[in-house]
Amino acid sequence: MIRINCPFCGERDHAEFNYGGDATIEYPALDAPVEDWVQAVYERENIRGVQFETWHHQFGCRMWIVVERDTMTHEIHSVRPAHEGIGSALKGAGQ
């Protein structure tokens, strides 16, 4: 079982989250050629070791986070909000 320390909700079971994919991929513009989209979506490396992944906390705060995880051991090295500034924006809204 994987435990993910959500920056907004604290440690939770991975069953509360949906895997979003490789966080390092830069997707092409919406009007880019189909070939660019095929390469970004289907022709990727299957990383063995530490990678950055996006996860959606579907059954919690509903925020997107970036998890640095080892794909061999499932050890989580870091977790942060997927969108810069969202953490401080949410803290400011609660004050």
C-alpha cells in the first residue's frame, strides 16, 4: 500500500487518489499537429526508478499534486502542489 502525504490533507491511502501521469511531460499546443500529440501521449519512456508524477486527490481536497516516487520501491521522496502558488493562495483565503 502506498501512503501519500497530501500537502493539504495530510497522509492518506493512495486509493483516495487518481494517477495522472508523468509530471515532466510538456504537452503541445492544442492546435499542434497530431504527430506531436501522439509522441507526447503514447511515445514516452517507462522510467525505472525515481520520477515525478501527477496525482489527483479525488476523494479528498480534489487538488492536483506532484509526487516524486521510485517506481521500483514505491518510496515517495517528495510531494508538492502541482500549481505553484496554490498553497499560499489557499492559506491566505482561510485567514
